[in-house]
Amino acid sequence: MDTTQRHASREALVTDVLIVGAGPVGIFAAFEAGVIGLSCQIVDGLDRVGGQCIELYPDKPIYDIPAVPSCTARELVDRLMEQIRPFDVPIHFGQRVLSVEVREDHRWIMRTDKGTTFDAAAILIAAGNGAFVPQRLQVPEAAALEGKSVHYSVARLADFKDRDVVVAGGGDSALDWALALKDVAKSLTLVHRRNGFSAAANSVAVMKRAVEAGEMNFIVGMIDSLEAPDGELRSVHIKQIEGATQIPASKIVALYGFVADLGPIADWDLDVRGGRIEVDTSNYESSRPGIFAVGDIAQYPNKQKLILSGFHEASLALRKAYTYAYPDKRRTHIHSSYDAKLAERVQSSHASGT
């Protein structure tokens, strides 16, 4: 190792595996890393765990997690965080890995936009659809109200309790959230530019029944301007084919969809096609040895975008990553039921409550 490499190692956070992405697949990957004896750290551009499922549908039920008949995305993430607790995995929020360099000894040096440097034997990309940003409400007043009155996701239903809420959009997310919010809001109005929807037929039918029952309103039109004279949203002006209308509103949830972007990952010299990273299905390794991709960002024939699939992919990827971290050591497979060290670690964690 040359002088430059020694200097980089002193400054860097050294780990066996760096996991990029703190969604369900990234969190489970951290557990699997611990089970097979790999140290890991997680970095995520968001400010909390959960990834896209927490940003997009935190309170929607998930039915296809093995042995869990039903749970919300939030509950799933909470359970996964409980599962990795024995391994005390460091998670670095609000950071994006900008640069990736491979050293002569085949270890990776990665730097984030916040100046953090990592030194890892392998990289596991579990970044979902990559960096994603919502398509924003295109009216002059919206920017100043973002996060206060104008929202692009729903973190907690309670934040909209007894408020006049406008949901804008015609896809699955818009209808799902309109139907969920109508039960807590003072009033709920769904606004869409046309009478047709790109949502599931059942959701459209339920929405129309709710409108007929007076549980919510539906307006065909587009939000044209906002009335917020004192920085507090008071009403929304809606442009229609014939004329316009104004309705009271203190909260807007604009759900026009998200624009996915791989961000810096696109510059890592990987085989990327259609915004996804091509991988070898025997170990989910990318075109660059030592860099793996799992979850929605991984692409291969017959790919299924399921959380379950991501769990499987992470498990196999980490077993190959082990050979990079410990090239001279043969790992012996032990079923978790017979892993005394794992059992002791889990029991100790629960006993201490940390």
C-alpha cells in the first residue's frame, strides 16, 4: 500500500461492506452481513430509514412478506430495524456517495457529498430506483409552502386531521391517499386534470362511491394558484375547462409521480440499462467486481420488483462479498438455529434493551 493509500485509510471509515440505501432491502442486507460475520455501514440520501416505501406508502398494508400476513411499510421497517439492533450498524443519513475509486489492493474508497470517506472491501447498492424527486406543483406560491402546507408524500395521517385537504393527481398514490385521508380530514377534495385515471379500477370505483356518499369531493381541473396571504394556505384556485372554482384548503398533497435518477451512481462505470444496474444472478454482482446491486435497482431476466426478491438477492450478494473481505478465509455455513454466537448476540441485545 502506498503513502496515498495509507493516508486515505486513516481518514476513512473502514468496513467490510458499504451498503448504499437504507430501505427495507438495505436494512435486511445489514442483518445478513452481521449473520455471516461481515461489518457494514449504511449511507442514504434521505434523512431517515425506510427508503421509498416510507416516503410513498408508509401506512399502506403489505401482504407478501413471508410469515407476516399483513403489515404496513412503517411496521416492516420498524421490525427490520429491531432485527439489526444486535449488530449496532452505523447509518449515515442525508449523504450521497459521489465518487468511487478502486485501489491497487482491490478495496474501494468512496466519498459522499458531506465529506465522509469509506474504505470497504465491497459495495452493496440497494438504492431502490436511485435518487428520486417528486414532480412538483407548478404554481408560483407552492415553493414557499412546501413542507408546511404543500406536501409530496404523507408521513403521518394525524398531520391532516381536521384540515381541509386537497389531493392532486390521478394515479394509484393519489387515489389511495385520498381514500385514506378522507377519514381524518375535515374535508377532502381530489383534483385531477381529467375524468380518467391511471389507478387500479377498484380504487377508482371506491373513490366514486365515496364521492356519491358525500364523503369526499372530486373536481376535474388543474390547480392554477394558491391563496396564502400570510404564509398560511387558505384556499386553492382550480382552473377548469369552463371557468374556474375556488375551494378552502389548508393542506395540499400533490401526487403527480416521481422522477427517478441514478444520480452519481450513473458515473460509476457500471453496466446500466434503462436506469437499472445489470447483475449476474448467481451473486448479484455488477460488471465491476466487488460492486453488487440488489432490490429494484438491480436488473436481470425475469426480474421481479418485490421486497422479497431483494432479500434473496442481498443474501447471495453478501456471501460473494465475504470472499472480497476475507479472500484467504473459507466461510462455513451455519443455519441460524444452530448459530450459538448469533443467539447470544440477539439475546444480549434484547436483555440490554439497546
